Amino acid sequence: MNPKKISFVATIIQVQRMNAAYIEFPFSVEELFGTRGQVKVKALFDGKAEYRGSLANMGRNCHTLGLTQEIRNKLQKTFGDTIEVDLVHDLEIREVTIPDDIQSVLSENQEALAFFEKLSYTHRKEYINWICSAKKDETRVNRVVSFIDKLQQKKKPDQK
């Protein structure tokens, strides 16, 4: 089954005074997807920047989709600019590929592994990308140690 593409134009909205942004979804999620909750989607912005995320109701009268700084930079757009959005319901399973060395350390730390498996796809991806982006072996080892420590403290990637 090929999900139906939904196209619209949206304005990039700044989250309070933070360097964070979102767009508003101008249609009824309940009518289109049969739920009032979160909906996983694949989006294409301005025909050139792909993104996997979720439409979520963040206490507004509509669902929103986060727009990362990386995407905004790729599009050379900022708060207040408009973008063309094409999105489809993302029905694929979201899995994070865990490198063998990290899987080995996780296997030795059952408490950390149990917490890691409860994290959202996005948080698991952030942790693995952070470790794998290390340029030096020493940095990678230090990040794995920090990763296990944070998991044992039941912390998400953005928590200190």
C-alpha cells in the first residue's frame, strides 16, 4: 500500500525565543489518519530536504511537525519563511542500527540496556549518532562510557 501524499505550504514558526522551530499541519489528523494522537510521517521540504518525524499535538488547535536546525540550514530558511511540504504517513518500522562494540557494552549492562530499549526511536538514534560521530577512538570510548553512565541514571541524551 502506498500512502497518500499530502502537500501544503507552511510558515516556519519559532519556539518561544529558542533556536527551535516547527510548522503547523493545516488539516485534521483525526480525519486523515483516524487518530488524535501522534502520527509518524516522512516529509520532503521544498522538494530537497527529507525528514522523518511525527505530527504531534503540542497543546495547540492543530498538530505540528518539528523543523530541525539542520533542515533549516539545508533549505537556507529561517523563522517566518514559508516552505513547501509534501508528507506521507510513515508506516515503516523505525529501527536504530547499533554497532557491535556498543551492543557488546549494552549486553554487559542489563539495567542500561533495559532503559535504552524503552527510549523513543529519536532518543536511541541521538545516542548512537553522538557516539558514532566521534572522530578519535579515544573520544568514542569516552562517549560509550558516558552513554552507559547516563542510561544507568535513566537519562535521555539531552539531560545532563
